[in-house]
Amino acid sequence: AARFFKTRSLAKQAIDGGKIEVNGAGCKPAKAFHAGDVLKIGRGEERLEVEVLALADKRGQASAAQALYRESEASRLAREA
């Protein structure tokens, strides 16, 4: 329910290009996530590190999706710099 890429094809390209890590390892497009998983996401110059807090059954509003994950403090500071 939380999106970090505009389209599924962009997300798949990032996964295939090794720009996404789950718990320190690469992943495949059909990877199932669990609460507590840590994602490292590379989008161009931007690098995010987020922890999955919860999963949603269906897509909803962006504000609800943002409650499903927490960005690490180090990641947030690096992005702001």
C-alpha cells in the first residue's frame, strides 16, 4: 500500500538493477514483506532506509500509507543534507 516509485515498472527496474535491498540482501519483484523488515531503497541520488511497521490489505490514502513504515533517523538526515 505504500509506494516509493510512481509505477510498478519503475519499481521492477529498481529491483532488477539491484537498487532495493530487504534485510541486507537483494530481492525479487514478488518478495513478500513482513513487519520488521528493513528496506534500503535507491532512487537516483536519493537513498532511503525504512522499517516496515505494518502491512495493509488494500491501497488507501497517502497519509495512511505513511503510517505503515518509518524512515531511519540516519536516512532522513542524509537525505536532508
